[in-house]
Amino acid sequence: GAVVSQHPSRVICKSGTSVKIECRSLDFQATTMFWYRQFPKQSLMLMATSNEGSKATYEQGVEKDKFLINHASLTLSTLTVTSAHPEDSSFYICSASPKTQYFGPGTRLLVL
Amino acid sequence: GESVGLHLPTLSVQEGDNSIINCAYSNSASDYFIWYKQESGKGPQFIIDIRSNMDKRQGQRVTVLLNKTVKHLSLQIAATQPGDSAVYFCAETHQGAQKLVFGQGTRLTINP
């Protein structure tokens, strides 16, 4: 299957700081990538669709100014959590799709 | 609205037995379904998929059944092993859409 990587795997930051998470498709090009958030013992919730060369599409209730997405190349999308707060602590997962969506290993964010 | 749900949030089986995980969906326009396995602290891993023009598809030790009449999807795991312990999610989408809708997940535990 296709390989999707994420970096970092875990990050701890202070409240009010910004954190950038990278998502890369390693063996295919992805014009579209997806960003999900998952709270403990819950399902995946789609946050936004990242489109190469254009603006991301955000799901209802997701603040676009807080969760900045940049998809500057066919193999890289970044999610920046701006002015992070403890309630932003979660497991962030990206996916990309040559045909079927393949997921990255996830990034555990802890905001103190 | 659209929803994909599961009948059982937890399933416990004996090692070596077969496991059946169920999923219900409500969007009759859905035509593509995927099962993912998620181990603790990791991203979802693709298991098997099925399109609506099929009612059964088999992989290695796994079988997916689709009943479009009652909008029901199941994942069968043969000879369940300790390594099968995980949370299993069904996801659905429809032609032309890229977004996946995830079910709530079923935790599968294996008794020795």
C-alpha cells in the first residue's frame, strides 16, 4: 500500500504557542490530503481537505484561522495549530489518496 | 444526515475463533466502503475495501460483506489472533466525493 508519513510523532508545547505538523506522501503524489483529529476512545473527525496549490476546505465548526493548512507541493501538506490551548490536545492524523485513503501514523499533541 | 455506525462498541473473542464486526450506514448514495484497523497510538491501517457493485470480497483471513438492501457492512476475521486486537472502523464515501465518513469504531479484544 501507499506510504504516508507524519512529523513529529509527538509534541508537547506551552499554551499560546504554535505547532506545525507535516504530512508527506512518500511513494506517490497527492493533490489532495486530509487532516483528521481524534480524541481518546472516539472516531476520526475530518477537519479539512488540503488541496495542492489552492485553499483548504474546512469542515463545519473548524476554525480556519486556528488550523492553518498549507499544501505547497504534491507530496507535502502542513497543519499549523496556532495559539494552541489545552483543549487542542489531541491525536492529529493525515491521509492521502492515490486511490484509497492511506493514513499517516498520527501526531500526538499535548498542550500544557 | 449521513452517518455510519456500528452495532457493537466492543467485541471479545477467543483466540482462534472467527470475529464478525458489523457496521450500518444510512446514506443510500454510498458506493465505496473501507475497513480500517487502528492499533493504540497509531494511524488507521487499510484492511479491505468493497464497491457497491459487489456483495462480498475476500482478503487474507478477512472477508467483507455488503448488504445494500439493509445498508449493512460486516468484516469477518478468520482464526482471530492476538495481533488482531485493535479498534476497527468502517468508512464510506460515494462516487465523486473524496471525503470519508467514519463509523464509531469497535474494539476487538482477544482472549487467550
